[in-house]
Amino acid sequence: MQKIEKTEEQWRQELTPEQYRILREKGTEAPFSGDYDHAFEPGTYRCAGCGAELFSSETKYDSGCGWPAFFAPASGQAIEEETAATYGIVRTEVMCAACGGHLGHVFPDGPNPTGLRYCINSAALNLEEE
């Protein structure tokens, strides 16, 4: 996948302040506050930073965690993962493979068939409804 590279000034101009804080500064939105936490319309979830396809509504479920949750990404190339130690907690960070934007984290407590819960910030996503 070809990497999208922009200056921080370009990102600031293209993203809302909340999107910039989450995607570029690895922020987190407050639980239960995002637009997509309880959205279940059919469609494709794309990166709010670059438009890359990240998740399908077919893998979205209500985990009760306060953020949109998916049990699998759209493809094996859609995301990148990295071990992150923040706030004294070791977690697996999830980033857009195309632009490197911070999306959220993945946890090993999801449903079948993967057993994974991709806990993603709504502000990092745009839903392209079918």
C-alpha cells in the first residue's frame, strides 16, 4: 500500500480539531460520545484522514465499550498495529496503514470468528453508507 505523507500543517488544514487530536496526536474521544458508537447502517467505514477503507459494517457489533467496535478490519492491509504503553497500560494500537493515523486499539475479548475487538474512535472514521 502506498503511504500518504503530508506535513502537520496540511493535516491541520484538512482535519477538524477533534480529528487532528485523535488521528495525528493519538487522542481518544470520550466514551459513548462518538457518532458511530450506535450506528449500524450498512456501509464502509473509511479513514477520516485519507479515505482508505478500514472496516465494513458487516463486522461491526455493539460491544458496550462506548466506542465503535469491529471484529475484523476490511482487509489485512487496511491497518497496522503497534504495541503502545500509555497511562501505565500496555495495549495494541491500531493505525490506518495508508496515512498512519491513530484509530484506536484492539483487544483479545471480541466475538467469534476472530475473538478480537477493534475499539475505534468515531472521529477517526467516515461512514460511506450503501
